[in-house]
Amino acid sequence: MCDRKIQIREKTEERLAELPIVQYAWLEAGDIPFSEHVREICREECPRYGTSWSCPPGVGTVEQCRARCMEYEGAFVFTTVAEVRDISDLQETLATRRDHEEVVRQLGEIFEALGAKTLALSGDSCARCPDCAYPDGPCRFPGQMIPCIEGYGIVVPLLAEKAGIEFDNGRNLVTWFGILLWK
């Protein structure tokens, strides 16, 4: 591993105690599993499909998303966990997303302060704007938008397995995944 990569890892790990990260792993970008099937699930089951620049088809094809990810050297995969009273209450569950996305942003700042270029992906579609400009206009805050991991066609259970990270942390605990690709 080159000295620059080692330095970024070491300096990042020094700062991790400041963040509520439950588990993490360092992977190569090429370790990320992609599948068209994940995109099919988005299209068939997700109400955000076709409504946001952070989701398909706004993010591009799975192959375009994969190619974008392969432009980066490494992937920092991590989880945060939020406790909810009722895991089946989607509104309560999604309300915990903002805390996770704040961690994603803070990690991005850590990496960028070390001179790394980053691409952040999170466990849900971007919620920066109350109403996304998609498809009628460009993203209002492209530097702040965090696309959805699954929207990129990434198979999160396989990613968790490759990273040695728990996919499910227990009853009434929401496990949020994040990926920070960097170079």
C-alpha cells in the first residue's frame, strides 16, 4: 500500500472516535458488489424512484454508477445505528436518517481535509431539499447531495459480508450503511 493511502487511513482512524460509527471496514472500490437486480427492486418497490437526483434513473445506469465508483481507489464502508420504538414505523425509522447523513458529511470533511477527493453514498435518497428539482431542473445543491447506495445498484448484504459488518444489529435498531469512496 502506498504511503499516501496509509496516511489517509491512519489519520482518518485517529478521528473516528469523534463519530458514532458502530462498525467500519476499508475496502478497494473493486470489492463493491453491483447488480441490476437491486435497480429492479428500486423501480418496482421504492416510492422515490424517478423523483430525485439521488436515486435512479437520475443517478444514471448501474454501469454508469459502477464506472463512477471505480474512479476511486478505496472505499470506507461504515454503519451507524439508531434505536426506534417500532422498526416497522417507516416514518420513525426515516427520521433517524439525518443523524446518519451528518456522519457521512463529517467523514467527507475528514477525508477532504487530508487531500482526498470523495464520493459519498448513503442508505437512503437525499433529503436536502423538501422537493427535489428532478426531473425539471438540475440539483440545487450538487455538492451536498448524497446518493442512495441501493440506487447505485450496490448489493448491501453482500457489501456487509465482504466488509465483515453486521447487516442487522437487532430488534428496533436501524442500521444505516454509508460508503465513502476516496482517491
